[in-house]
Amino acid sequence: MRSGLGHAKPGRCRLSTRTYIGTKAFALKGSLLDAATVQKLAEATSLDELVNRLRSTSYGDVLSGFSPPFNARRIELALRERLATVHYSVTQGASKYSILQLYYLRDIAWDLKLALKARALGRPYEETVEYIDMKAEELAGRRDLIVKVLSAKDINEAVPLLQGSEFFSDVEKALARYSAKGEIRFFDVYIDHAVLMAISKEFSLNARIYSSRAPDVNGVEDMVKVDLDSYNVLAVLRAKLWGLTESETQELFIAPGGRVPPSLLTTMAGADSVTEAVKLIEPVYHFDLQGARGEEEFIDLVEDGFAKLAKETASLSFVWQSLGPGTMLALIKLMDFEVSNLAAIAIGVEAGIEAKKIQSRLRI
């Protein structure tokens, strides 16, 4: 499964690739916003004030050309542009660690999901393109991937245009499920499946080069396994909610996964309800599911639990100054969480939501 990102030619350097990217990760970590700063940003009374505050942070460059009127979506796209730029620069200096390039596919997948769902819902090109930045695709030389989808007459014309890409097989299945069930979020689940299958395969084949050299420090393995368990569990729960058969659900399993084995996923798929399926993972992951009303809320709480665990796992990758691919992957994941938090703040400020309520929704 190709990543299509290309590789930089290695130059003569005294630092090993592991040391280089590890050192770079620690340097970039210093640009992350601390919790107090993020909470303070949520107190902005307008988008103008929020943008002005962000201009004094590491996001200043991508916001320098911004002019009023602002909206939350434009702000989010600018923030994601910086994330894509940093992530892509990492892939160019770490060709030995292909997993970093495969994680970059998540940035491309983010746009692809929006493009495909727009075609499925019949939204015009002019409206949709305002919600997609395509910086990730431009850096990787894959802008045509999204443009072709956006230019298609409808979803049935758009999907075949992905032939030859790592997404095509899964997107075909997503279209079939969407056509049968009418649930637009099938595109999210199946596109994530394509990306994480590639990540799982790469890690399984090259686990040794991704190992952490320091004890008690989280590395690539820890983060990958949380991502795979999160995907597998949430895919099963959503498949049950959306009415897939057990055999259709099992097609979504990614193996090898993490702490949740295929046998447990199969048992979950055969459970009588989403609630019963959630109970089956409680011995493995102890998430706080108090207050859930209905199956959708149960799934949301499980997703929040995995997100918090993923953030904690990434943060612990920087313990004891360990250098290597784990620290760089952790840096990218922490930046992704930061962008998600800042986007949530922009949406909340735009909607006039009070600061305390916005702050309570952040993953800090």
C-alpha cells in the first residue's frame, strides 16, 4: 500500500536518523501551547480577539495573512495547514521510519472524507472547496486526488476516480454501505480503516526499528496499539448502531490490533446491543461512561476515553528525554490534539458559547 509521499535523499550527517528526528521532536514540542494558554484562548469574546491572541503563538505565521471577517472554519483550516506543514517536513527527514509517512495519510484522509461526503450529499463544488484547505495534498503532490473527487458529478462517479490509491477498496465498500443504509459516516469509518490497516502492517513488519530504547517510556508501539484498539472498538459499536451484519462488521477488524483481540471484537459484534457490547471491553479499558443516555452517547464516551488515553500515551513518550520515532509520532499526535482544541474554541466563540462550557469540552 503506497503512501505516495516520496522520500528525501539522505545527506551526510553525523546524527543518526533516530537521534535527528528525536531531537527535532523535542525542539518542536517547545512550540506547543500549555494548558493555561489554551484555556485563556477560550475566554476570547470574538473571533477577532481569538485570532489576535493566536498570532502571538506558533500559529502566527499561518494567520499573518488573515483579514476580517473571520469564521471558525477558516481558522481551523489555517491551523491544520501548520500541522500538515510540520508533519510533512518530518517525513522528509525520516524515510527510514515509514510509519510517520503513513500517519501523514490521516491529513489527506481528513480532506478526502469531506470531499466524498459532499459528493454523496450533492453539495456544489464552490461550497465544498471552502471547507477544504488541501495543503496536505499540495505538499505531498497529491492535490489531484481531492480535486477529481470534488469535480465529479456525484458520489457514484467520484469513487471510481480513486482507483490506484490506497483508499479505493475501502471507499467502494463505504459507498455500498451508504447506498444500503443511508449513513454518511460510513465514509469516515472505511477511510480510517484504509489508513490504519497500512499503519498496522508497517508496524508488524518492522516492529524492531520502532522499539523504544528506554524502559518505562512510551514509544511507537504504545501509540499504534491505542489507535488500533480505538478504531476496532468504535467500528464495532458503530456497525451495530448502523445495522451491519456480523460478517460485515468483521470485515472492519484490523489485526494485529492492541489489547482487544479479534475474539473479543467478534463477541462484541454478536452482542444484543451497543450497551452490552461496551460492557465487554470494561475489563480491558476502564472508561468513565457515567451519564450516557442512549447508544450514541455511549459511543461518544468510549471515543472520548480513547482520545484521552491516546493523548496521555503520546505525552509519556517524552519521559526521560528518549529520542527516536516515538517522540516524533507523539509530537504530531499532540499537535493534532492542540489543533482540535483550538478549532473547538473557534467554533464555540463563533457560536457565543460561554468560556467555561467551551473549556469543559477541551481535551487537555
